[in-house]
Amino acid sequence: MAPDTQAANRSPKRDFVGIDDLSNVDIVALMELAAGFESDLSGQTHVLSGHILGSLFLEPSTRTRLSFESAMNRLGGRVITTSEIRTSSLAKGESLADTVRTIASYSDVIVLRHPSPGAALLAAEYAPCPVINAGDGGHEHPTQTLCDLYILRKEKGRIQGLVVILYGDLRYGRTTHSLAVALCRFGASVLCVAQKGLELPPYVVARIVRDLGYRADHVVLEGLDAFFRRPRIEALLLAPDGGEGPGAPPEDPRPLPMGGRGVDAIYVTRLQTERLRDTAPGEPLPCIDASFFRSEPFRETVILHPLPRLAEISYDLDMDPRSAYFRQAAGGVPIRMALLAAVLGARSLPDGGPVTVRGGGTATDRLCPDPTCVSRIEGHYVKPSIVVDARGIARCRYCETNLA
Ligand code: NCD
């Protein structure tokens, strides 16, 4: 339920909670705006002078937090910050709703990172100023996706028609959830190569299949033995070629010869050990090393990683021009400058910029089954969050978990 504060404030509040809060047209416009800022990073201090960003990071962060803060400084704005639960009133038991309402009275925009999936949506419902999601548990990380699309478009000249591998922990790696949806919205094909037990969550696949008409097909990749050194590499192929058929079932994956197929990018993720709880994942996937580029489909593959890297990519590849992960991190400043300028109304976008619209549905009195969901963590004031939509699908409004 939206509180009174929001009802009273009817002017569009430009929250950026999930990647679907921005249209494709606006994402492209943001990338163009970012390119303009990037060409003269130190000449933009007039854009947001007098504005204050409230930065609330309740999980570790290097790139997201510092690039947001750098972006705000580059635009001439100022930053106030709380980076630890233990130094804020959350440690005294204050609710997230009360915390963000207070921070909103000290700042013009809130950037929130929080360990609970759905926290950014809850914050957006209560804060009278715009809220930007800088990562909510294992759910979404939409501003990282803007960085990912920005670098991909720079490196490859387009997004439509690209073939991109998502690699590693696709279950808890929140960046891959926002990115898979965005890539499919732009017409790319996505091959999900997950560590066993860490596959892309069903609600992400369902969104791509149902809303975008994509096909999700279980496949066995052929012709990649030189790199994988194992006979069977299972993957989920998300392809824009007709959503009618059910696709191959998991128990009967179809062979996918990779011979003549160039892979444009591989997006590598680390194992999200902090979120594993009772999951015991299978054997790790091979480290991306020099042998990777020796497989024919990978000769021109750009390597991306949201960072931090653990042992997924060999340091030997860092100087290779196809390794784009540090350029990807650097792009975080201009793209976040563009987002902040749009959210705070200093720049307009063709479709009006980010705004959180969450479809309704019939509310039930069931609890979200995910004990880490913000609706459970902040359960003393959040109304039950399970809604049944027009298709009869029951899901949590906050973390989007689908119920059987
Ligand atoms: C990612 C995150 O926090 O989800 N990092 C980032 O924001 N660049 C990825 C990760 O922590 O593995």
C-alpha cells in the first residue's frame, strides 16, 4: 500500500527500482547523454549544483557507491552518506520506511543498496523523493545494467542481434537478472551457462518468455571442448525466434553446435557466497584464461564482469583488448551522471525517464516464501505482498518470487 506521502505528491517521482522502469528509447537516450558527459567529465558542474544525493549503502560496495558519488560530484551536486547499518538508526531497530522518509527530507534523491530483495520498491513507496536501486539482495541491480549496456554498445556498436553468454552464478548474481531482461528487450540472444544449482531464477525466465515472446530452450553446447574440457556443457538459450513452442525440456536438451556461431560477449559473475544459505552449488565453471580465446566462437568475444572478480578471470587476460571489465567499471560514472540528471529533472528523456509502475493484481493474505524478502524482514508494517495477476500467477510484489 502506498503511504499518504506519495499520494500527496502526484508529480511524477522518477524512481529507478527495476530495469523495466526505463523504456528502451530512454535507455538509448541515457547512453547518448552519458557519451556527451564522458567527452567532458569535468565540465558539467553546473548540471546539478545545489542538489543533494543521499547515499544509503547497507551492503559492501566499491564501484557502485563511488561511481554514484563521483557522478554527483562531477555534476556539481553534493553527497551525504550512511554506509553501515551499525552507524545508522537501523541498528536501533528503525524501519526502512522511516529511515528513507527521514533521508528524503535531507536530500533530493536516495541511492539505496540493501541486502533484502524488494527493499528498493518498499523505499520508493515511502520516500517522497526519487529512489534509485543500487542492488536489492539477490533481486535486481538495474544501474549496473545501464553500465553493461553502455559498454556493450560501445564495444560492439549495437545490442540488437548480439549473442551474449551469462556465466557463473546466475541465481544470486542480481546483475544478471536485470541484464538478461534488458538484453532480450533489445533483441539479443542470451546463452545462460550457470554453475549447477545456480541457474537463472524462474521469475526472470518467465518475464522474458511471457512478456517478450522469447523462447527458452535447454541446450547442450557442442564444439567448445577446447575451453571447457568437459564433454557436456548445458545451457539455457533465450532466443527471439518465436515464443510459440515450449522449447526443449531440461531433461532432453537439444544439441547446439557452436562451430559457426560467433559469441559477441561473455558476462562473467562471481559466486555470491554471501547469499548461498542452504544452496550447495556444483563444481565451479572453468576460469576464463588464454585457452578461452583459442575456441573459434570466442575469437572476438568481449569479456565483461560487474566486478569484484575473484578467480573467474585470469589476470593474464587483463591487458587483452577484448577484456573490457575495467572500461565497464569506468563507464559507471558517465552513465550514472546521465541517470541522476534525468531523475532530478535536469535533463529530459523522450519517454519521460524512469518511473516505477508495478502492475496490480488481487492481494492475498499469504506471506512471501522467501525469508530474506523485505516484506518479511520489515513484516511488522508491510502488508502481505502476494498478488495474483490477470494470468492467475501468484507472485511477491517486492521480490517477484513466483508461487507454485
Ligand atoms: C555487483 C553487485 O554488487 O551485485 N557488483 C557491482 O555492483 N559492480 C556484483 C558482485 O558483487 O558480484
